[in-house]
Amino acid sequence: MMIETSLWVYWLFCLLAMILVISNRKYIYSLLSPDSESSQDKGYVIFMILGWLVTLAVSIAYVLFTRKYETGSYNISNLITFSILNGILEQFMFIFWFLLGCYVAIKITPSKPKLTFTFGYISYAIFSGLIHALFWVQVLPSHKPVTVIMALGLGTMSLIWMWLAWRHRAIMAIIAMHIVIDFITVGHLNFAWFEPFQLI
């Protein structure tokens, strides 16, 4: 009961972050790259392909190298629901922390886009690392991923995700990538996150 409840609470905070991002979207454009490229540009296509390849590679590596100590039970509709909800809500939380880092960078040293992106990525990486270490490890069924492989893979994947958001404004694309990796990795752990009686 506590596991599922804590997940709903986390999603509530993610929803608040999503509302803040969407309601301030006009200001947010000033935090993103001044050299934005459209979906027709070569750079966009290259990073979009890289994003999907790395996301799928990390998902497969997780399945192959993660040792499961226990599993839950679920049906496919619950897994799809979880993947969509968490993919959307948590990705907006990640974007919120990325933008917060960008905001701090611009206040300290304006007109330095590379530094702005670096600050944003560091802010996002700190939150992502903490939420996975302190929350998801406790919520998901007991497991042990290969730390070095996953750290390198997730670091590369998240770097590409944030670049797609910052340079190309490809928010929907990275949400889709997040949904896919959640579906594969959480499905591998058989995470029984949803109990119908909780909604009554």
C-alpha cells in the first residue's frame, strides 16, 4: 500500500512541475538555445536517431544485466498505463530541473549558451540521480543493475535527451523515449504498481 501511495505523491509533484513548465513556456524559450534547429535540419535528425538508438540500447542493457531478487505481478494494460503516466510526468519534472539550472546559469553569466546548457544538465543529473537512488530503488522490486554500465548508458542517454529539449525543443520526442524505456525496464522487473482498491 505504501509503495503505491508514495508513487502517487511523487506524480503529484511531477504534475506541479509540468504545470509550472507549461504555464511559463513563453519565458522558458529565453532559457533554451538561441540557435534552435527545426525538424528539417540535419542536426535534429542525427540527434533524434541517436536518442532513440541510445534509449533502446540502455533498455536492452538493463534487461540483460540487471539481477532480479524478487518480482511483482501485473497485466499489460497496467504496464502501459504506468509507462505513459510516468513517462509524461517524470519527464516534465526532469525538464523543470534542467530549466532551473539554465535559469541559474543565465543569472550568473548571461550570453554563454554552452555554460547555460552545462548548468541545466548538472541540475537535471543531480535530481535524476537522487530520485533514482532514494526513491525508485525503494519502490521497485528488489534488483541490482550493473552500476558502471548503467551509469554510462543513462548518462549518455540523458545528455542526448536534454540536448534535444534545449537545442531542438523536442519535448514530445523525449517523452516518447521515456515512455519506451519505462515500458521495457519496469516490465522486466514485473512492478505491480497499481491496485484497483486504491482508487475507491
